[in-house]
Amino acid sequence: MFRICCAIFPVFLIVFILSSACRTMAEDVHLNISASETRKIQFAVPDLEAKGGQRQQLGRDLADIISNALVFHGIISVMPAGDYGNNPNADWKKLGLDYVVVGSYVSSGQSLSLELRLIEAASGALIVGKTYTGTVSQRHKMLYKFCDEVINALTGKPGIASSRIAYVSFDGRIKEAYVTDILGSYQRRVTRHQNLVISPRFSRDGNYLAYSSYHTGNQNLYITDLRQSASTTRIMSFKGLNYGPAYSPDGRYMIVTLSKDGNPDLYLCTPQGKIVERLTQQQGINTSASWSSDGTRIAFVSDRTGKPQVYVMDMRTRQVQRVSFAGSESAEPAWSPSEDLIAYSSLIGGVYQLFLVHPGQGDSLQLTDDFSHHETPNWSPDGNQIIYARRGGRSHQLCAILKNGTFNRQLFNFTGDQTYPQWSREQ
């Protein structure tokens, strides 16, 4: 484990006392980050200096990680270091910047200590100051935590640099579940069934990953404690489908698609796999449940009217309402963790595009319009971005887009195909 502590310079104490004033100043820099016309916040991140003043490659690498993690949030632009000679004492105000991140480090063997500061360019005021101690192999975790502090100072909401992304990787022979960080600096293989794994889902606390596997000949549901890597547990093995667990916001329940009685239907279960209630009854195929953030409703897909469409069920009354009308068929709804907004894929002109809809509040908003298929959307923990699998030809890559339709990009350059992305905060 690495340690985190606040820097002890007197000016840091002033900033902490005046933290509310700093937040007000930061809010003046940017507009609503969900608006498509918002100007990105301008940053500089010069190389971190080794204590003693010498420049080393590690300092450049550390600065690159900070820059990439900040840019990942979609609201920040980082000036190339060459534009100011990579000078940590440049005239930031004259360069037209909003903020600068400066820092230093001490590296000895495998140990690494970091001192990082966020400075407001116009006034020179210190906004965030942190020190971190760990190992070189933990540098991403330490820098991600600092970036999350920076985003929190600017927006009032924690950043997502420390979050994790689960997905299924296909190497042309088998599909297994993996977990990575936002920059793809590592790939942790979670499953080793040497078969077909689909639909990984994080538990609400982020400590567990549930998924379905066909390695026994039946599609059984398993769960793995991510805090260890020695074993996995089978929790549901009814004949037929055992698929797509959706955990309730309080973590007390999950909704699973089972076909044990012939028709694929939704069942309310405990996280241990005990059935509490059958939620749908023979009204077409019912699958892909997703909870609203307050736990009072679920979105799901059903073909009860002929074609698969997105519906919402009130968990208090069990009343159902269709909410997708944009395309000939729709799939994979994902409810935002921060507002009453559902992302889903809909078939338009033979291509699956991403849509957003406020249930019961009118038409859907189309986010994408290119010729690739956009499948299995899922929300970032802060509710600002949507991750999805883009299918073009025979290849699948993981991509992300801001909910305002901007900053659409491929996330990783992993080998093979990646599908079924899921997002969770680091615990």
C-alpha cells in the first residue's frame, strides 16, 4: 500500500482553510461540462523534477501519465511541453493557461515519493497540494488519485482516473474477462475457463466481478472476488440461460435473466443466487436489466411487441412502460448513476447507434451517426461519459464518448477484440 499525506507548507494550510473560495474560483473557469460548446480548461504539466534538480526520463513519464489522465475526463486540454520549453517556471498567465501541475519526485530502488501541486495560473494560488509515497509499480495509482483530486477541485465531483474497466477479450479462440485502468497500463485476466465468457458485471462495491461462462456446457453464472486471484464461485446454474446480473444500488439484490422455465425472464435474486421473485412472465424475451440510481425502477429489453425495445419497470408497482421509439429495435440499456437518463443502442438504417432518453420525458437523443455499430453502452462512475464496444467489420474495440456527444475516441490498442465493457470506481 502507498501512503498519502497533505504537504505541510504554510501556503497549503491557507488553501485548505480557503478551500471553498478555491472551488468558487475553479467554477468560474469552466461552463457546464455537459454542454457541447464548453471551452476546455487549459493546463500545462511540465516534467516532474527529481529532487536535486536533474531531469530524468521518469519525470517525463510521470508528467505524461498525469496529462493523459486529466485529458481523459474530456474537459481539459494540456499544452505540449515544447510550447513553453518544458520550463516549470514559465509565465503561465502570459501563455493563456488556466492551471499548471508542477511536482517533484524521489526514486530509490523500487520506492517512489511524489510531491504534486495544482496552481491557478492567473493568480499563482495553490489549489491542491498532495504528497504520495509508494513503489514505482504503484505510480499510476498515486498519480490517478491526484488527478481525481484535481477534477474534484474543478467540478465539485471526484474524478474517474482511479476507476476500473472490465471487458471481455477475444483472441480468435477463446473469450475471457479482464480488468484494466483508464489508460490501459495493465490487463488483469480475471477468468481462465479457456472457453466463452460473456457479460461481466461489477458489484456495487467494486470488489466482485460476476460473469457468465459456457465452459461446463451450460451458461452458468459465476462471481470472482477481485481482491484475490485464486478462485471463482458458481452462484447460479439452472438449465439454460443464467445471464446479465444487474446489482441494485444498495447491493442487496441483483436481477438476472434465467430461462429455467423455458422463456428468458427477469428474476430478482440475492447476490448469492437465491431467487426472490420472478419479475416478468412469458411476455416475450426479457433481458439486460439496469437499475435507476435511486433503486425504484429498472430498464430492460423485451420483444413483447415483436421487436426488442427498451422498457422501464417501476419496482414498487411492477408497471411497465416502453421508452425507446427511435429505431427498429433497441438493446442494452444502461441507467446513468447520477441522473434520470438511460443510454442504449438502437438500430437505425442497419447500424446500431447510441441514444439517450429521459424516461417519460419525450424523444430520444442520438449521440452517434457513423457507419460502425455502437454496442453494450455503460456509464462512467461520474455519469459524464459512456463506454461502448464499437464494431466495424470483424473487429471490436472499446470506445468512450461524453454524454453531450463530443470527445468520441477509441480507448485502447489491445490485441484481439474487446466487448461488454463495464465501469466501476476503484475501491
